Amino acid sequence: MAAPRAPTLFPSLPLPQSPADAEAAWENARALQRDGTTVAGPVVAVNRGGAVVMVAGLSAFIPSSKLDPARVPGGGAPPKTLVGETVRAKVVQVDAAARKLILSERAASLADLAACVAEGQVLTGVVTRLADYGAFVSLQSPDGGLHGAEGLIHLSELSWDAVLTPEAVVQPGTVVRVRVLGADPSRGRIELSLKRMEADPLTETLDALLPIRGGPPPAGSASGDASSSASARDAPDKVASLPAHVPAPVESVCAALAARAGVDALRLGRQVEEKRAVSQDLELWMSREVVADG
């Protein structure tokens, strides 16, 4: 006796009656995938793996993982009440030989959101998963719901401090407010930043961080040299190119350091590898200035 066939989560989908119509239907499906077109169709059946939808003359399948999360709370099987509802989705896989047409409702939600957000806009979302290169966030749609539209916070956009792993900043389930860096509806991508919800510490002036009392500088100090008033950008042979937003006080410190004998090169970084590690010579030079308490 032949062994019973195991149930499949991806059912074999019926072809149209006419072979010519079938070929035209599958070619149309390939065009929909290539163009990134959003399609709509009624749900005709559900199983423990997802929903079967009629679109473009073919039966298509939407796995539960690609359905709107609101339809499958907890990530389980879609409810039978979904049958008869119309869903909007994008074609993500076409295999005519295997009669497999896979759709994604989440991809359509992402394209819709990407089309209506602008650079600089602030959105609310929930961290869904982490990768070596960043964190994915399920973003709140204009109706206030989470419909599976995910954006990416790149590792470099998680914090102004150096970040080795995203786990150091966020965890799955963390609710975050993020700023949109860019959106591409055609590619279904939204780039986000968590760190840009705060001001860049480098744009704060030294006067705000280390207010220096007035008075003449100590004799022989770098502040007394004529070169200390020069811009660090005037010494390209010693100072690596500075970002455009570097405040004048920081530039002055760079110029003073570059003018010191024995300094061969100077490069501005966000922080040293050890936050409290300071060159003894640099610490001695800086201690010549009287810094106000607090």
C-alpha cells in the first residue's frame, strides 16, 4: 500500500482550462512581479500555512508570514473568517512549472507606506528582528496599525556612539520613535535612524560643554601661538578633512594641536576606543587651560 502523501503548506494551484490562456496568465504574473504591481483578489480558502487568493486569473498563495499581522495574531494560522475578504498584495515568486504563485500582503503595505512618508518624518514602530547590520522595525501606518511594513535602522544609525551589535541598543519588542532617512516605494525600502532623534553631540559647541574662563592664556601655551587662531582646514598636510558641521571651537582645537611640534597627523573621530583613555601629553596640554567648575 502506498504511503499517504504529507499535506503541503503550499498547495498545487490549478491552471486555467486553455493552455494558451494558462501561458498568458503566467506571463502576466511574471510581469506583475517584475513591475512591482500591487494586485487585489478575494480569499477563496485558508489552511494552516496561509491563504489562497484568486488574482489575475490564477490561484495564488499568501503564507501566514506574509499576511498582514493583524489577520494572524500571534503568527498562527489565518482564521476561516478571512475567506471572502479582498486582500492587496505583491507578487514575490512565480514558478509556472511548479504552478506556484506566491504573494505578500506585507510587501504591499510596505510599498504603500513608503509612498506616503517623507525624509525627516518621525514614525513610531516596534523592533521585530535584529541582524548583524541593523534592526528591522514594524512601522505604524497612517491608520495607527502595524500592518507588517518594516523599515531598517542600519547599525551606524542606531546611536551616535560606536555600536558593535544592535542588541546593545534595542531588543525585539522595543517600541521606538525613528526618523525617516529615505523611502523607495518601487524597491519596498524605508531607511530609518534612531540616533537622529537626538542632536549630534559634535554639533554642540565647546563653550556649552567646557566653558573656559576669560583671561590671557598661560605663557608658552598653544593658545598663545598665532597658529591657534588659524583654521584646521588650513593645514591639510597634517589634519584629515573635517566634516562640514564641525563647530568652530573644535576646529580651533584641531588647529592648535596640528601646530604643536611633534604632531605629524591629526584625525577627528567620534570617540577613542576606550572612552576615558586620553594621551598623557594631550591631557597635560589641555590642563593648562582653566576650566569652569560644572
